[in-house]
Amino acid sequence: MAAAPLPADELARLATLRKYDVLDTPPEQAFDDAVKLASVICGTPIALVTLIDESRQWFKAKIGLDGTETERDHAFCAHAILEPQHVMVVPDATQDPRFVDNPYVTGDPEVRFYAGAPLVSPSGHAMGTLCVIDSAPRAMADDKRDALAAIARTVSAQLELRRVSHELSVANDHLRTLSFIDPLTGVANRRALDARLNEEIARAARHDAPLSLLMFDIDHFKSYNDEFGHVLGDDVLLCFAELLRMDIRQTDLVARFGGEEFVVLLPETTEEGARMLAERYRARVESTNFPGKKITTSIGLAVWQPRFEQPEQFIDAADQALYAAKRAGRNRVEVAQEFHPGH
């Protein structure tokens, strides 16, 4: 038995098939309906939606046949895809030199009749077929051949719709992710912080667990920009964000609050633990060689309290502590004391 030759467009065909991301996916009603319709119209006990990859024939939908795939070398459909614009009809496989010794002819399911209409992408590549099979030889009337081709076109359209829908979903997920990321530094943005803050406050209240927040401001950043320019200023922000990523746990969140202000949200962290981390950050920033010259940071620390009626008050408490650090001479850590809303 000779395997079907590879189509002239094999590499492009396989690349197109991969774009559909459909191989090894669960059954779907649209494709199951197509094989049922093909089986009834053509009067065959077996109907399949097949896809041909490098080495196998995989069934997206099937009726009348067990299993989910076969070797490509034994697949009738591997021959059918060689002519994407035509329905391949084999009236009696035992009389066709291509299939006379095929194991699916000489053994179960004893294929005699086969008709396969290629599933063609908009770019013209045949990805597989909609095929019907019988264990008895038979002819195929033109109207049934045309009907099989019509159903195959519908299946191809459904595959294309599925592909576009999947790509849109992936794109939307990507956009959703980007909407929570600061484009300059790659850390979370204010929107992501607000969403996460609500979650962590609810968790802290539910489990009576500590929750701390550090707010950072790069000291004299405006004068740095005036002296060295905004390009180097952006480099400083990027490096600063990378420093904040150090030592954090998977449950922590680093976010750019705005301008040169950053926040680190620390679930399950007491005031003592948060202060130790803040001092480590402060010393690390002071000892780091940033572009242009040394910089320092002022840090405000707040611990979530039930008396905070809104998440904004938690942030405001850390902000007040930050300004206390700046008033006290900068390059220091201050802890929020008595909270004054709107201060």
C-alpha cells in the first residue's frame, strides 16, 4: 500500500491548520451535526470530520466509528486533500489500486465506499475532509455529491468562525492584561492596584489577617528630570520598579501609582515585617548606581485597619506617612499614625 504523496502546499497547509488550534479539542455540536447530516443525506453508516496533520488523521466529529485518529499513511482523506476543489469518490476500494491492500479495507471497518469533500481554508489549503464511508460498494449520485460538498463548505466556514472567535478571545485577554500594566515599567498600574486592593481588604477582613501597604516617592525626581532629561528619567523609573520587584512574594503586588510614586501591597504582612522590607528597599535604592547620579526614596507605611471605611483611606494613610517622611528630611520610612481623612 502506497501512502498518499504530500500536497504541493504541505508546509503552508500545516501552518494554516495550526492556526485553527482545533486538533485534540473536545466535540462541538456544530461539527457533530454536520456528520449526522452527511450520514443521513448520503445514506452511509459512517461519517467523519477529519483533519490531517503531519503524521495522523484526527477526527473532530464522527458517527459510526470508534477511535479518535488513524495513521496518516492509511487515511483515504490524505488522498482527498490532494485536490481541494473536488469531492473524491471511491465506489469500491477493493478495485482501487491505491486502497486495495489498505488495512481499513482488508480489516475493520472493511471500507468499500468512500466519498470525501475537502475542508478548505479561505487561503485555499485543504485541512481535512468531511467524508462518508460504507462497507458495501456503491455509486454516488451527483446531487448527493453536491450536498456533501455543500456541507463541507459549511464545516469549513464553521472552522473559520471558530478560529476568528478564538483569536479575538486571545486578543481580548491580551488587551485586558495590558490594561492592568504600566507600559513604561511593566509593573501593575493604578487600575490593577484598585482591583487587587479590594480583594485583599476583603480577604484580610474575612480572616482577620494583617495587610500592609508601602508607598514610595523618588526624592527630588523633578530636579533629576530637569538636569538629565526625561529619557534618563524614564530609565530611573524602570530601574526603580525593578528594585521593588526584588524580595517580593508571589502574593505581593508592585504598582506604579502615578508619576514617580509606587506602591507595594503586602498581604499577610504585619507592620514590623513591612517596616523591615521598607528599610531594605530604602537602603538598596540609596546604594544603587542609577543613571546620572544617586537617588533616594521616601516611604510611607500603612497597615489596614477596620476603621478605614474605604480602600482610598488606606492609601491616604500611606500617603500621609509618605509626606511625613518627606517633611522629616526624605530618604526615610515613616509609619502612618492617627489617620485624618482627606488630609
